[in-house]
Amino acid sequence: MHSRPRSLVALPFVAAAFSPAALAGNNVYMYGLGPRVGTVVIPGGYPANFPTFSEESAHGETEKIKIDEATTIEKVRGDVILGLEGLYWANDVNRLGATGGFGLGSGYHDAHLILKYDRMANLDAIDLFVGGGLGVGVATWAGEQDERLRVPYYPFRGEAGALFRQKTFGIQALLFLNLNIPGRQTLTLADESTYESGFGWAFYPQIGAELQVLFGDFTKPGKNKGKKKKKGR
């Protein structure tokens, strides 16, 4: 039995931090919280290349273990990303955010949490943005007979998109580039033998698209924002 990825533990705290109750008050510029759905477009099969593991034979020679040849583990195609995103505007042009979620596919699952910063350009009810973020994640590919590749990683994210907003509702579409730097990768074969690959500067690149539905307060601060109307005598 595998333990739940640690990055998922933070999801309830992301939701609580961006809840209306937590953000209520006159000091908040704008905020939003809502679900996100997306997919990886490039590469068509993820990852573009599996890592190669090594083992030392009885004769002292180093043998290479190639996942494509030694296991039934396959690249994932047609994945879907499901998650939750919270956004907080510090002012008109600076936005902070946290996004967490799952990646799902045939023989594949992923969990991640990313902290983000975006630079905004305001066009009435439409905001254009470009930004990026850093985070943590873990991805697992599974084959037959308990074969699996487990890759903890650190995503470096770049993104650009547009937010269409009304007073309390918004729809956000974006393109993203993730450079996922792997940590200690672990390969388990059908005979339960395990091999590890240390931290390296190879990466698992992803280019994809996301659509988000946001609920919150998207009105810019004014003299009357957050104030209740006085009752007449």
C-alpha cells in the first residue's frame, strides 16, 4: 500500500486560506477560488524520455536498465489535470496564487502543489497575465505485476493567459510550461527488485492548457467597497 502524496495534505489549507470568510474585509484588493481542469499537450507521450537505471553484475560490470525494454511501464497519453486554485491580488498588477491537484491517466497518477506569481494587465473586465511559480510534486507510472516508476519532482512553472471576470465570478484560460526537476527516482520491477537514480538536472518538460472557474470578489477597491449602506431614519 502506498502512502498519500504529502503535497495533497496542503489542499485543504489552500482552500481555507482563500475562502470568503478568510478574505472578507476592506484590505483585500481582489481574490478568487475555484476548480481547474487541464491537460498536457506536449509531449504527446509523457515523459518524453524515461530515465535509465544501472545495476552492477556479479562480474563487476555496470548494466543499464531501460524501462521501455525491461518493463511494461508506458508513457501516458490523454491525461487530465484536476485541481483547485486560489488567487489573491496585492494590487492592480501583482497577483499571488496557490494551485494544487492531480494528474490522471492510464497507468499514471500525479499530485502537485505550486505557489505562483502573475503580472497583470487590465482591460476593463478582461485581465491578461504572465507569470510563474515553484512547487513540489510526485508522479507514478505503473505497469503490470506491481512494476512502477516513482518520481518526486520540483516544478518550475511559466504561464500566460486571460481572466474574464464579473463582480463575483470569473473564467480563466491559460497555457503553461512546467520544467519538472526530478528528485530521487525509484524503479520497482515485477520481481520486487528496486533501483534508485539520484537527483539530477535532467527534467520532465510539459506544455499544456488549463481552464479555471473562479468565485470571489473581482471588484476593484473603491470608497464604498465592503461598506454597508446606512439605513435611513
